[in-house]
Amino acid sequence: MTLPFSFNTDKYDLWEIYETIKKFYPIGIGKMDGGGIYLEYPGIKALEKIVIENIHDRKNYTERWVGFTKDLATKIDLELVGTTFGQAPSFSASLVLSRNQVENCLHNKELHFSVSLIGNYFQIYGLDTTRIMEKDGDSGYSAVNVVTTSPFEEFKEAYEFVEQHIRTRYPDHRLVPFAFGQQIISGLQVRYLDNEICSANMAIFNGILREENISEFARGDRYYGMDNWLKR
């Protein structure tokens, strides 16, 4: 279920996220509108330069992200999977907590984390995924069964470990609560996806949590991290 962009303005201040999105995306202008005017928006051009500098430049990408994640994975002794996408505006990766296979069904527990390239934001969440493998072993069908939105049960230790290390490396960054990040901003479209309806998470991080990819089921505190956004 998608909810529109909203928060309790008496208690919290999340306008910074909206202002960041408005700066880099022409809200209300679709990618197919106006003969390509979307691509001429100054924010889109600025975003492209940021992605090229941080991700497409191999040296920068290695120094700014790969080294950090490899060190993190070594310290916690878990398998690391890089999930940074070529055009999505974030560094991202996941840690594999467990893999279990029964016949042709593979069940993974993965802790995903991302650091935005266009604002001082990060996200962390757990995914339980299953994959039904074909006989060839190379192809199959995947699904996300449940999202874990906070330090909860078997994800607690790894979640808190990753959160601590991200906060140490990026002291000015704040965790975006799952419930808020999944909210929809009317008129927002991101360049790297074909979706006509996009969430805040898709704009500042990546498309892993887009609605068609994830289960409706969630565990933990969906509002974990809201204390970071209390009004001062």
C-alpha cells in the first residue's frame, strides 16, 4: 500500500528530504513530457554529474565506497554483495546473513544498506527472499517475502553494527525511516526507472524497495529513526 508524502509537522521536520528531491527532479514533469524537457532540468544534469563522479569513476568509487564495505564485511564476517546501480543516486550493498536451499528453493536473509549521493541520508533494512531455481541452475524466479525495517530479532546485531559504522563514517547523515521513505511524491519520476509513480526512497537511494519488488509484509518498527528528524 502506498501513502502520499506526509508527516507530523508539529513534531518532526522532514522538509529537507522533499527539498533535496525537488532540487534534483522536476516534480510534475514526466520523462516523456514536453519533448524531452525533463532531461534539460538543471537538477537532472547535476545528478548525472554526481553519479558519474562517484560511481562511474572507478577510482572514486573504490575509495569512497568499496573499501568501506569490504572492511565492514570483514569485521562482521559476512558475505558482501555490491548493489550499487549505474544510474541510481546512492552507494549501496548488502550482507548475506544466511542462505538455505531445499531442493530447488533458495532462501536468503540479506541486510541492505545505502548512502545517498544527493543528500545526507542513509537507509538500512532486511530482506527475506526466495528463489525458485530452474533445472539448469542458472535461471529462476525470485520474490521478496518480508521486509525487516529496524533492528529486530535475527537482523538486530547486523543492523546495529552497520548503523554504527555508517554513522561513524558519515556523521552528518541521518537514517530515513522505512515508512517515510516509502511514501509517494505526486508527480515525481526518476530517470533510472520506468515507474510513473515513485517514492522518496527511489529518488534519494535506489529502486530495490519499489512497490512491485517487495512484499506487503513488514517486521519491526517501520518508523525506526524518526527521532533523527525531531524538530529542534
